[in-house]
Amino acid sequence: MENIKVLHIITRFDKGGSAQNTYLSLLGLRKKNYQLSLVSGLSLESEMKYEEIKAKEKDIQILKSEGIEFIQCSSLLRRINIIKDLKAFFDIWRIIKKYNPLIVHTHSSKAGLMGRLAAKLAGTPIIVHTPHGHVFFGYFGPFKTKLFIIFEKLASRITDKVVALTNREKEDHILFKIAEEDKFSVIYSGIELNALKESSSGEKQNLKKELGIPENSLIVGTAGRLVPVKGPEFLVKASKYIISKYPDTYFMFTGDGTLEHDLKRKALEMGISDNIIFLGWRDDLAKIISIYDIFVLPSLNEGMGRVLVEAMALGKSIVASNIGGIPDLVIHGKNGFLVPPKNPKELAKYIQILLEDEKKREKMGLAGKEMSLNFSAENMVEKIAELYEELLIRKKISF
């Protein structure tokens, strides 16, 4: 595949799910000898702290060491800014013209819209897009949402394949008439399963001690950015119900974001701040999840929820919102429970069921560990490579 140039474009390259999906895809595809480049915005809107910035820079260095070119596009921003967006469009067009790839593969909404149009105008033979979820609900108001849907419909006409992370994501795109069914491929977002090792009993106790958590206390934890679409406020509200009944239970939030101050204030006002721990962003997530007894994901919208795979691989029972691609990962009653979004009482109900039944937690954790094998990075890369080859054959391009 040395003669096949592929240019990936993403709005922001940080430590979030879409960026990590792209990162692992690039590393895997490089082993298959594709010539690869990645275009990314500055990621300033991710509001990364120092530790996350250093981790991101390490990822970029690893890409470069594997022969993958990293191209910074400073005009590419997540928020709408007409002047910068026009500049970003022409910057991306110039990059595509310079590198002349056979395949342009875009990621996320903003880069997807601009990158696909620029690729079409530049004469790129094959255009692939991975939305990494969608913004049809949970992100914007009605007007902006309708505008995005119109843009997505138009962009799909010049797209050879749209890669959905889950079947639910594919169904949502079809429901909103973004494109016909044959335009979509479902490829689960992959995780480096071999890198996930649960901490030993001694390591868990040491970490609990370090965090000031009593040895026999149970921990309900989540991981993700503290932003509205992730629904952390509903888990804080649910924790009030649980802590009132089980005062030795702790709730742990791993991640940072714009809601952190408000969540801490609410916990203080509700009188439960002693039982809620905000860890901020961590680069040792597997170590943190290892001490959780239950993993909760209260999102309002979620493309797939890669962190759920990590929790499953670490043998954790799950309580998660019944939205987006989550039902592809969490089977209600098998490896966890699904609850309606924005519903603290239902969250608390199923958290309580698991807190009271250690055997159920263990059984669901084992089921999840087995199910996580379907979500390996290797499987993801194989399916992306197969998709590229299918499109190359369709376009009668030799490889």
C-alpha cells in the first residue's frame, strides 16, 4: 500500500474519544504500509490542562516516529466563526492539493463538512467520513441543529462512505435522512485491550488510601469531560439518593471541563461533598477504573462511548444512558443496566441494585470483559483497511 496516500482530517486532536480513535487507526494503518498524514486544528477549545497537553504531544511524536506526518491547521476551530471557517476551508484545500491523496478521511462534524467539500473541489478520488456520533440532539438549539442536518445531507452526496461507530448511530443518520443505507459502514471504535490491565488488590488499596477512601467503601465512578452533553450533573443528583442510604459509598469523577466548579458547588450545597471526589484529567485511567465497583456513563448523547469498553475490559458492571451507540455495548441485564437520560432517580435505582448485590456486579463484569473482545483496535483497523480496499476497487484504482 506504499503508493496509497491517505489524508485524515480532524477538528481537534486531543485525548478525547474521536481523537484516540483516529490515533489508533493511523498507527494500525501505517503497519499496513499506507502513506498517512493527519491534519488537525489547534485543539484550543478542548481546554486541556498541562498533563493532557503533554500526553497529546507524546501521541503526536509517536505518530511522527512512525512516519505519519502531522499538519497543524491553526484556522480550524470547533466553534462557528465565518472568517476563520473560510480561511480553514482554503487552508485545507491547499493541503489536499499539495499532498494529492487518493483517500481523504475526515473525522467529526466541522472537519467533516469542510474537509469533504475541499477534497471534492481538489479532485480527491475517494472521500470517507467518520462522524464519531452526531449533533442531531443534545448539543445545540433547534435552528443550529437543523442547519447541521442540512449540511450533513449535502456533504453525504459527495461522500463515498460514512463510517458509523455503532448500529444505532447508523440508524439515527438514516432516520434523519442524511443518506441511504448503502452509504454507511459500521466499524466499532477500537481500544488497545492489551494495554488495559486491572490493578492488583494491593495496588487498589494503596490508591484508595492515597485518595482518602476507607478500605471497605464501595466506589461508583465515571470518566469523561465535565461538560453538559456528558450529563455529570445527573450523576451528582443521583449520588444524593445513594449517599443518604449508604453513607460509606464514594462517587468519583475522572476528567475535567467547564462544569467542574458548578458540580463541586452543587455537591457542597447538597451536603455530600465529602463523598464525591473530582480527580481531574488522568493519564492512568485504567488504574483509576480498577478501583471502581460500578462504572456509570450518564451521557445525553454518545457516539459509542469508548470509555465503556475500557470499563468492560477491566471487568466493571455498567449503568449507562440508553442513548446513541451505548446499547451496542451495554446489554440491559447482561453486562449492565440502561436508563433514560436526564433521570437521576433511575440512575440511583440501578446503582443501588448493583451496590447491594456483589455477585451480580461480578457476573456482569465478567460478561462485559468477554464482550469487550469485539472492540479491539486490531479489529477496527482491519475493517477500515477492508473499506479502503473496497473503495479502491470500486474506483478501479490499482494498489
